[in-house]
Amino acid sequence: MEGVTERACAKLNLGLAVRGRRRDGYHELHTLFATVDFCDELLLTSRPDGVELELAGSVAAPAGPENLAWRAAELYLRTAGAPGGVVIRLVKQIPAGAGLGGGSADAAAVLRGLAKMYPAGVDLAALARELGADVPFLLRGGLAEARGVGEELNFLQQLEAHFVLVKPPFEVPTAGTYAALAESDFGPELDVGAIIAALENKQPPPWRNDLERPVFFAYPPLADLKRLLEGHGLAGALMSGSGSALFAPVESRAKAEQYAGSLARRYPGFLTRAVSLIAGEDG
């Protein structure tokens, strides 16, 4: 096969509960993952051996082994018995440090693409778990309730929902956010049924993100941004993952486009766009 094209789509956390700290040092989470139509694009072509990464698009990213897409390719090729190499052309649109899982989505897309290019019966889910907490979900995408560190997945029926996404011109490092969590930040599980029902009925969902307290403390402009969004009539604004992106539900794609355009004019330098939930790789 000469080349394989894959989309790597961003995720939102439609609520994120931190249940406590685990013995292994990670945190026990309960979240509702959803992929949206904001995607990087990858073209994988074969080469005799090794990995080469070519970058394009509007967002900068590392071009070497520190890139998760590169690491995913190395891991797959090694596990598959070195059947050949790959050139990855990555058109990058999803910003890093936004809580949107862009790097994880790229890694998942590389695994899917290489499984088509070099079929070898490799357990992609196992490789995904090795690469990062968001990669197992993004291997398939869609809508899923997740526990553990995000790897225990229960996929749900697809949902129609639309959002305005806003990312200020700075990043939030994930590791520092979790390190700043206090025991008082831990909370109960999300009411996933109520969140889904609210989105279906075009109502503000009863969701929360337990990472907002430490992130807003370290980055006060994010707390201001959430208040500004709510002041613009975007009830239910929420931070995705560990930030810095925030999103708010709206009743239609047209309304999301309208809000995104208005916010772009008010806040130049911010990423503002309308996004909608999309189905996973198996439909």
C-alpha cells in the first residue's frame, strides 16, 4: 500500500471528576470523553526502515522522537517485527497544552494507519495504553465514559451536540496541574446520564471539572475567560481536561458558528471555533 490517510480528532471532557490519588501516584478519574470535528490530518507512506516526520499546518510541534506520533510509529514497528519504515506527514491544527488530546489523537491515528499499512495482528489497545492515558479512547473515538486514568472505557450511543471552543494564547502543562491537586479537589462521580440528557434537551449540563480549581489558581485569566463566556450567554462553560481550552454548549451548529465569529472579533489571538460531536472509527 502506497499511503494511508488518517484523521486525528480532538476530544472534549464533558465533565471530569478526580476521585482520589492512586497508589501508583496517578489519579483515579471519572470522565465523559467525546471526539469533535477539529482534527489533524496524517498521511503515512512506506520507507525501507525507520521513522521520518514531516510537519505542516498552523500549529508548531516537535519533529523528532519527542513527538508522540513518532513514538507511536516506533512502538508499532518494533512490536510488529520491523516490517518496514514510515514517513508521517502531519498537518497539525490542534494546539498543544489545550486539554484537547491533540498529541494523543495523532498517536492513535498512527497506530490505526500502520495497522493498515503493515498488518501484523498487533494489540493496538495495549500499545495505546503504553503511549498515554487518552490514546486508548482516541484509538476509536466517539463518546465514552472512562474510569481509571482514562483507559477503562464504556462506549456509549452517539449524541448530537454542538459547542463553542475557545483557547487563549497560552498552554497549561498537564503534569503541573495534577501535582497541584489537593484532597479537597477530589469529588464524587459524574452523573453521566444527566449530562447526556441535558445535552439532548439543549440545556446546560450538570457537569464539572475538578481540575479547574488548581488551573484557575495558577492561571487567573482562565477563570476570567469562563466568566466572560457565561456573560456572553454561554451558560455551562467548562474547561476541557487540564486546559487551557474552554467550551460551552449551544443549541445548533449555526449558533456555534455565530458565537465563534463574535468571540474571534472580541478576542484576537484566541483560538475560537465551532465544533460538533462526531462518531468513532467504527461508525
